[in-house]
Amino acid sequence: MLCLFAMSRKRILGLSRTSAAHRFPHMTNSNEWEGQVGRSWADLHALTDRCFGGLTQQLLDKIAAQSGDNILDVGCGAGELSLAIARARPLAKVVGVDVSADLIDVARSRGALHGNLEFAVGDAAAWRKDDFVPDLLVSRHGVMFFDDPAGAFTHLRTIAASDACLVFSCFRNPRENPWASDVARMAGQPAADPYAPGPFAFADPQHIEAVLGAGGWHDIDIAPADFAYIAGQGDDPVADARAFFARIGPAARATRESAGAARDELAAKLDRWLEEHRSGDLVAFAAAAWIVKAKADRRWRER
């Protein structure tokens, strides 16, 4: 156990990098969410909700099994998870927090009719509300972008109730998520640090355990969740998927960073790739996530 903790602690501190780095495409970080990436996700929130639909229901099922009257949605995006929880728990108080003002504007508009729901612009790694002590903290893929994940989860533990529960989803390895890894390969994107802020920062379950343990969370359960990542739909799902990937995900970055003949070649590759994943009126990809549950460690404050 001591050796495992030491190894994981190095990962937390950024002192150890593995040869697996080449498998991790460079993708979005927290700063980009505050700018163009956040605006794109706000504009296309209905489509991003669609692509995560199969995962969202699995996550909501896990959340439904937990008690909680004061619920914090970390990295809430356009608010789909917050909205679903507020509808299911009309007597609970639900607060969604995200660094993107554009996404929060959309979330507020969607949640305007729910009196038990509010949204705030802020970094969950530092955000707090004096009259709000969350006893259930949730997130759909919103926890992988912290610059200091151990510090962020420490802060969340600090503001949470002593018996709080944490439930969130995050991506597994890129190799199990071809919507990302295939594009990185086609675009020849450079290697990225597997533990750097981004969609795959929590792909390693040992790293998740180390980060949460250092932050004051225990009884950690990490379960796989597979789902269909729907990129395109309708009469011309390939065109729909092409338009989606032009603004969302690694294909958008690769397209922005290429020009001339290289950009045309990449576009042709992407079209062939999308056609290969077409089935009737859908373009969909296998996608792999973790759903993580943990409890606040009551002894943590005494350490």
C-alpha cells in the first residue's frame, strides 16, 4: 500500500510521467473553457447533450441512489445534469457552477422555471457560497480540467458536509474512445501529458484514487460505463457529424491548426472516417467512461 501511495502521489505532484503519453491527444484545458470552447459548447448544447445522452442516464441512476438536499454540480456546463436533478428532487437546492459565462447563460435560461435551481460562474476549485453546504456533489465530465486536482478536491471536501457523497463521470483511456484517439492519429497531433488537465486526465483509476484520497475522500468506487457517443443524426448524419466535429472536440482543434492542402487532406480523412461509423441515420462511436463514487472522510479534518 505504501508503494502504491508513493507512486500515485508522484502522479498528483506531476513528478512522474509514463510511456503511455503518446496515447493521450492534446485537448481542451480550463483556460479554453472560459473562451472559445465554452462558447462553442454553449451554442451547441443540444448536440453535446445528445452525444452524452447514454452516459447521462447511467450517471443519474447512480446519483438517484444517494441522499442529498443541497447538491453541487461541478463544471455544470449548460446545465443538463442540474436540471434533471432539480426536477427529480423538487425540495432540494441545486447549484451548478462552471467557469464559462456562456455556458452559465444557457443554463440559467434553461432553468429559469425551477425555483430550486441556480447557476453561478466560477471555478469550483475555489468557489463557495456561505449559506450553502453541499451534501451531494456531482459532475458529468466536469472534474478533469483542474490545474491542481488534489487541491480542487481538497477545497470541495472543505466546503462539503461531513457526510457528503461525491458522484462524477470521466473518460477512460483514449484507446477506448475512438472519437478522440482516431482524430488525434489522423491529424498527427503531438503527445500530451496523460495527467495534464483535459478530458483524459482521470483515465487512470489509480490516479483518481490518489487524488481523491489526498483531498479527503474515501470509500472510493470506480465503475466502467460504456455508451454510444452520437455525433450525427438525421437524413444526412455524416454532414451533421462533420458540422459538430468542426466546433467540438479534437477534430475542431486539428482543423483550426491546419491550413491549405493539409487541411483539405484532413477533411477528406474525417469524411471517410465518419462514413465508416454511419449506421442508417446515425453516426456514433463507442465511448468509455468511469462513474466514480466517494464519501467524505469524517477523520480528514483531524489530520
